[in-house]
Amino acid sequence: MHLIHRLTIPWTLLLLLFALPACPPGDDDDSADDDDSAATDDDDDSSSGADDDDIADDDDIADDDDSAQSSLEDDLSFTREEEKLARDVYVTLGDAYSLPVFGNIAVSEQSHMDAMLDLLVARGIPDPVVDDSTGAFVNPVLDQLFDDLVLAGQPDVASALTVGATIEDLDIRDIEAIAASTSDPGVLQVLDSLVCGSRNHMRAFYGQLQNRGETYLAQFITEVELQAIVTSPQESCL
């Protein structure tokens, strides 16, 4: 019988802080509708009003495009530092427990960081990683979360492995959400590689927990998705 191992850090805080930036709401068109209903029967005025509405619609589309681009840039910047969080936690827990799984996956997380950096550079987005030392983050939420996750992994090996599974659980959820919000083929290619790696990492941590008579329940993705991952073989990721 497997024991369910859970972390003791505040998940309500994690759910709030790790929510992807929400897409800004679209402009309210109700006022435009009111203007249309109040228009006179004068043909010239109606024509002028229609032209004004067309211009306003064009402006709205441009604003929406700018907002979507800005949101994607924020997401990519966050993902670069989120991958650093995973690497730094695994390096720290690997030093504490000398388990090869942490060192091996930390190397993979470095490759994820590098892929995200290439994406940022190609798009002229500033790199949020200004200090690459372990545990250093510009984002104060990630800075605090690093401390929380390392602390949560300190009681024993099972706790450390649960931290690993939780990070991958969260990464998969976040990457899938970003991928669903863009059609950029270059971004999707990188995200597909990252989420493939995260599924492999989840398989590794889940298997290590099972070998110790423990198990893990999904916190961010669905339990159905988790079971589909851990019951399928390792993938070859590009």
C-alpha cells in the first residue's frame, strides 16, 4: 500500500502566486452600441458614425494584439525564471541527499533555461536572470518560493522527492497554459520540448516515490493527466 506524501507549504498561496498573467479584458463595446441606437436618421451622420466605429474597431484590434504580445512576453520571461527555480531547488536538494535523480534533472533544467534564454533573445525580451547563482531571483515570489520548497524538502528523502514532483506538476500546468494562449510556432516548439522534459521528470520523481512505498497526488494538473504520464514510457524530447 502506497502512502500519500504531501508538502506542508501553503498551497492556496501557490495557486494565487503561480497563476499565469490573466489576459486583459477586452474593451467594453456597450457604449458604442448605445451610440448606434441613439444615431439619427440623417444619412450623412449615420455614415460618419459608421466610419468612426470602424476606426474604433481597428484601434481595439491593435490594442488587443499589443496586449496579447505583452502577455506572452511576460509569460516567457516568467518561465525562464521558473525553470531556474526548478534547477536551483534540485541542486540544493541533491547536495542534501546525494540522489542522482536531482543532479540529472538539474542538468536538464539548465537546458530548459538555455532554451528559454534563446527565445527571449530572439524576441528582444530582457532576461530576468541577472544573477545566475543558486537561490537568486528577481521575482520576489520565486525568491520566497525557493526558500519554501527547499525547507519543505528537508525532513526526509520522500519529502524532497515530493517537492520534485510538485515542481514538475506546476511546470506542466503553466507551460500547457502558455501554449494554449499562442499560435507562435517558434514558441510552441520550445514549449513542447519543455513540457516533454517535465513529463519525463515527473515519471522519475513519481517512480522514486513508489520505490519507497510512497505516492503523489496531482496538485495542479488533473489526476487523470498525471496517471496518463506516469503509466506511459519515457519520451524522447527534442
